[in-house]
Amino acid sequence: MLTERSVLNNIAVVLVHPKYPENIGAAARSAFNMGLTRLIIVRDERPDREAMAKMATHKAVHLIDSMEVYTSLVEALAPFSYIVGTTARRGRQRGMERTPRQIVSEMAGLLPNNHAAFVFGPENCGLANEELKYCHATSAIPTADFSSLNLAQAVAIHCYELYYGLVHEKKDITPAPQAASTFELEGMYEHLEEALVKITFLEEKNHAYWMNNIRRFFGRMQLSSKESNIIRGICRQFMWHQDHSGKDTTP
Amino acid sequence: MLTERSVLNNIAVVLVHPKYPENIGAAARSAFNMGLTRLIIVRDERPDREAMAKMATHKAVHLIDSMEVYTSLVEALAPFSYIVGTTARRGRQRGMERTPRQIVSEMAGLLPNNHAAFVFGPENCGLANEELKYCHATSAIPTADFSSLNLAQAVAIHCYELYYGLVHEKKDITPAPQAASTFELEGMYEHLEEALVKITFLEEKNHAYWMNNIRRFFGRMQLSSKESNIIRGICRQFMWHQDHSGKDTTP
């Protein structure tokens, strides 16, 4: 029992620019109800404690007090190696959308050795593509007519599916190896981008488009730390080779 | 599709003495999100419309306006033939507790020819035994340490399970994009290998080892045809660039 519950400690709920402190409080309560302990927000300032605490109730107020606040998403996600972005359903245009239930089932094996984050966008507009690019998977709650849920409800349903799939209904899972963290991945993307600019594969007009395509398939495959290092090694070697080509030497 | 959705019209969400109009509004929005159309409250008077409508948002406000209000539960439940009472988990003392998911699965066969009600108690104390006696089944959302959910969240999770079990899971899954064929993948690997030899990343002594590492992570990710073409495009561009480097031109 203890082991099953403890995987929940490896999961964080991340709210990006939440507008209403009440929604943060409600998220804290839902997280607490479902055995999650880590709440992170991306926001320029810590919101009014009173309004958050009221919705959290005294039982979950400790999640408000231990909540981490970052000003940028990439900083908030740095230590995590599996990032799930939550969106309203958009049909196929957003790519690899799955339901929270599918996501939880697929990620179960990662959890013993990796930290995962579930990222929720602001109330009025959800996550932007700029934010979704950090995500390895996209989770969309099925709704009638593609209507979008209230933020607090979306958080509640995700927390519920996590608890249900990982603890309540726990199946035997084979733990997966440690995956590359956002910090390592972002370093790799920078390296890759540099190399692709060098060979003019990435040019001004299509730069972001192709880079997002590349992020999407690398994001899907849960690179290990070692693999992200291999790719950086290739980029490094390539850059070295470019700088020395014509001189007929090898490093 | 039409038939599956229409069973949702046979289900009502019933709130017994809800205290906060905001929770009624949130329940209306959740019901609407999940394709439910019928909201009933048991209360001595109709609550403030403004506060309910704000949480319902304009999309679900029609559920507020068509909401039925009864002064007694037995009167409210009169037309229903399958009543589910929702409770916080109490262990076994309450008898036939099941999860919402189990309940939905069990009741699916009843719905075409029967009307069902999901009954939720007041925020502070839940349903009394006096109210539970009308219920054919008791539904309890699994939570950590038997903690109890906010009313709006409990309604949201039940509506979600209804939509998921009765509509979403019945539908055919959205087809995934066409994956790259072995023919396309092998062409891509050849191209990749050529580029990696060129930059002396792959050398005689470790060639197979690194190439296998690379195949392993590309193999995991079910590349689409388009994505395998992007990778070949990068390799092609790189090879071209190598052959023309120093001449300061682009293709």
C-alpha cells in the first residue's frame, strides 16, 4: 500500500497563470483528496492566501503553504522528465491527444523512477502552443460537443484518474528507466537547433514550424538521459566538423 | 452516435439542499460539458440566479433556467426508476458502495428504457440515511484517506464517468495518422547513417553499437511518413551543405 501511494509523490500539478485564487484552492483540495502532495504555479506573484485557503479548506491548506511559485514554465518544469499538457479537445489538429485515463495507464511504468508534471493553462484560453512544446503527451478530457471544462474541474478529473489508475486500481507495472529531464531536453534542443541553423535546414520563415515538428517526435519517445546525450554528441561532433571541414582532420 | 448520446437525456443530476448557488452553477456547467441536460434541486426556494449563472457560464445557463425545483426528495425522484446515491467513502458500513465507474458500467443496460437519477447531498454533510433509502445503488469516489470532495468536483467526476462510459468509450477511436512503413524507415536509417559517417560520429569500431542505439529510440516512437521524411530532409540538406561548404551558397 505504501509503495503504491508513494508514486503519487512523484507527480506535480502545475497551473500556468491561473487567474482566480479560488481555482488554485480548489486544485489544492482535489490534489489532496487524491493523495497528491505537490502543487506548482507559474505566476508573477503569489496570489491572495485567504481566497486560496478558503477553497482548499483546512485539510488541504498545507498544499497552498508549500506551493512552489515560478515566473517561467521552463524553470518550473526543469526537474521533471515526463510532462503532460492538458487541453480542451481540438480534434486531431493538436496531434497526439489522449484521455487522462490512457495517459495514466501509459505513464504508470515511468513513475517509480521519474518525476511527472500535469500542466494546466489559464482559465480563459488554456495552454498556448509555446507552452505545449515542453509536453511529452497531451491529455484531453472527453466532453460532449468539445465544450471546455472549468479549470478546477479539469484538475479534479485528472487527479481522480491518477489516484484511480495508480492506487485504487493498481495493476502490476514494470518500472521504466530514468528519462531525460526538461533541463536536459531543452539543452539538447538548443544544440539541435544550432546545428540545423548551421546547415540552413532551419531558416527564418519556417524555423518555429520545423522545430515544433522535431520537438513533437522527440517528445513522444521518452529519451533517456543517455540518449539525449548521444544526440547532443552528434550535434557537437557535427559543429566541430563544420568548423574544421576542408582541413582534413578529425577531432 | 445519436442513440448513444440520447441515453444521457434519461439521466438527471439531483442536488439535495445545496447551500451555495455557485455549486449549482458549477454542476450545471459540468452536466452540460458531459452532455447531460437535466438538473434538479431539492430546496425550499430557488436560489439567486445571478450567482448560479456566473458559474454555469452562458453555455450552460439554459440548464439553470430549465432546472426543476422540488421541496422534497421523494417528489423529485418520483419519475426515476434507478437512483444512485453518492457518498464519501465510509468503508463497509454503508453497504453497497461502488465506484462511479462500476455504477455506470452496471447501469448502462438499463438506460434506454429507464430514467436514472444521481443524487448528491449538501456540502457540509452529504446524504442522510433517510435520503439514501431511496437509492438502488451507492456510488463513492475513491479518495486517499477517505477524504471528501467538494460538491462541484463530485458532480463533475460523476458526469465525466457517465459520458466516458456511455458515449466516449462506445465510439470508434480517432484513427492515428499513418505511420512510416519499414521501407520508409530503412531508407531513413541509411540516410542517417551516411550523414553520421560523414561527420565521423560513426567510426569503424563503434558503428553498429551507436547505430543500434539510434534505431532503438527511433523505433520506439512510431514515426509518421511525414516525420521520417523530415529526418531524411535534414540528412539530405546536411550532405548537400557538406559538399558545398566553403562556397557560401544555399540550395
